[in-house]
Amino acid sequence: MWGFVALGLVFGFATLGAIACIFLIPLSVIHWQIKYGKLKTADRDYPRAKRDRLIALLLWLPASIVEILILFARVML
């Protein structure tokens, strides 16, 4: 019985973490763009960092839409 309670807590925390990521990832991408977007540098890793920022946003967008649809389905059913 206590195992099921612990399992419910773990899945509850995982769900809260997923919901937090829906908001934290785009906020961190926006923060990065504001802070480093107009940086002029000769660093060879900077273009890769800009590309990785775009990739993170493109991966986040469909995942967040799916997560919102799942949460909406849970509430409605």
C-alpha cells in the first residue's frame, strides 16, 4: 500500500516538473536571447550556441503542445 502512495508521489512530482518545463524553457531561451543575442565575438562556439538555442525551442514547442493536450484531456475526462 505504501508503495502505491510513493509511486503516486513520484508521478505527481514528475507531472509538476513537466508543467514547470512548459514555462521555464521558453523563459530561459528568451533570457539567453536578450543577454547574448547581440553579442559580437570571434568565438567559434557562439554560432553553435545560437543554433542550439533554436533547436531547443523547436523541440520544446511540439512537446509542450502535446503536454498541454494531455493535461486538458485529463481534466476533461
